[in-house]
Amino acid sequence: MKLESVELRHVRLPLVAPFRTSLGTVTEREVLLVRAIGAAAEGWGECVAFMEPFYSYEYVDGAHGVIKDHLLPRLFARGEITAQEVGPALGGVRGHPMAKGAVEMAILDAELRAEGTSFGAFLGAVRSEVDCGVSVGIHETVADLLRTVGGFLDDGYRRIKLKIEPGSDIEPVRAVRERFGDILFQVDANAAYTRADAAHLARLDDFDLLLIEQPLPEEDVLGHAEVAKVVRTPICLDESITSAQGAADAIALGACRIVNVKAGRVGGYLEAKRVHDVCAAAGVPVWCGGMLETGLGRAANVALAALPNFTLPGDTSASNRFYAEDICEPFVLDDGRLSVPTDPGLGVTPIADALERFTTSVETCRP
């Protein structure tokens, strides 16, 4: 497509309840949306960076600046661009995968809308609906945690993921397992532990968990391999996996037996598919992580999660898990599953009134 202009729009959505992890507590979600406008079509991208650089070094305002000052000039200079060409065209800018992924997503959405092809069909989806899990934040009391988990199970979610940190791990996990029995259950540490905690993490083996996600800092891939020798529960990597090559290396080192795929973390949905393919070739199952996306990012994630090697329920929860009102028509859970959109592109479009009400700023960039 020939990029005529790109709109950078900030929206702010309140969460239905505070969401606490070992990294901090989020009460509202500020999202940078990228709207790529061409002569034949337009498309939407969503940058999954948070307001503060706690999950990664990227953050909303920083991503805005990088896209405006460094990414778009490179794309505008090419005249016409395809989604497949975005990655190579932006190779001169080091890092910033979330910013790059948002731009690629918008251009890919526009391309697919013009062609009449859905995200799922383009990526290679093999399912029309995907099993959904839900991520449960750290709670102040076990009683509150059990009420929350019980509510999600009543809603039909097929897997529970519990955030943990030192001092809030063994007992909450024990309580959930004892109360709810044989449910699909996993935990996520968000890099809150060190190699010295391997024996402590091994205590989680008693609870028949699907996996322990990202126990150590993202750069410590070797440390994860060492922990995996002590802990029987499969280690799953999240923050450590930033590319298909990184996934291949981590698997070869024995650092993980499962991989969490987040498109924004690896630079976009094209690289996310490559991560999927590398893991499939190695016999390593994957699942789709979540970053509190709006309906735009959720639509893309559901399509991604329909690929064949996504064999574990992801964090592709319904819209009302985080938002009382979304900027798109809500994704609604049906028997623990979400349907994969089949309309062209993402298959969803922002609702004009909701988009305007939640918008805090808009900047339009042109060649």
C-alpha cells in the first residue's frame, strides 16, 4: 500500500478492577493505536506497551516518539510498502519491537481488508474458536483470591493463571488447588525470582501445574535452564523470547518446554508466526499471552491462537475481563471459548462514539 498518512491515537480505558502482578498494579490502560491510511484501505494497529517501562523498556509515550520520528519516516520514504517489508525497512532502528509491531499490524490489517482476507486465514488458523484462560492478579487475601477464581470458573474459563511473587506463591497456589481440584492451572512470576530460588520453586511441583512462567529475569536464559534441572514443572518463557531465533536458542539450551507468544514482544504478528513455527518444529507447545489489549489487539490474538501449535489455552479472555466498555464490539465468552473473527483484516472496527470518548490525544503524521 501507499501510506498517505498515519494516525497516532492515545486512548485510556479504566479497568473493571485493579490488576496486580509482581511488577506493580494497573488500574487503567492507556493504549497507543496506530491507524494506517492508504488510498484503497485503512488498518489498525495496537501498541501493547504500558504507560511506564516496567514490563519492558518500551512505554506508551516513548513508542509514540519512536514511531513518529524514526519508523514512519523510513516507511514514508519508500512510497509503497507491504507488511512483509515493514520489518526489513525498520531494521536500522534497534529494538522497539512493540512500536514496530503496532505499525506492521496496522499495515497488515489494511492490506488484508483491501484483499478481503481475514487475519486468521492469512496466519494459517485451523480452528474457528479458541479455548480461553484468564490471568488472575495477586490478591491481598486468600479468601478474596478464591472468590475471584471461583467467579472466573463460573464464567466458563478453561484455565486459570495465577500471578505469583516471593511471599505470595506456595500458599495461594495450594489454596486454589485444594478448593477447585482438577482444573487447568498455571502460575506466572514475571521474573520475580533468582537462580537461588530454584529449590523454593520446586515446592510448586506438588500442585500439578501446567507450567511456571518466566520465574527469572528475561536476560537469564541460562539460569532458566539451571532451574529447569531442579523443578519438574515445565518452565515457560515469556519476556525472554524476543524472536524466533531467541526461541530456538532457549529451547536448545533446555531453558523452556513451553513458550508464551506475544506478538508485540517479538515485533509483530509475522514474527509471532515464525516463533510458532520454530516451536512446532521442536515439539514445544505454545500459547498466546495477553497485554490487556483492546478489542483490536484481542481480535489479532484470537486469530493467532487458532494456529495449530497453540495447544494450550491462552490469556485471550473476554472483553469484560478487563473493561466494562471496549472501543470495539466486545468479545463474549461462549462455553469457555472465543470465536475467531472471519471478516477481512482484524474483523473488527472501533465504534466511533466509544473511540472518541476514550481518546485523550490524536496526532496525524504525513510524508
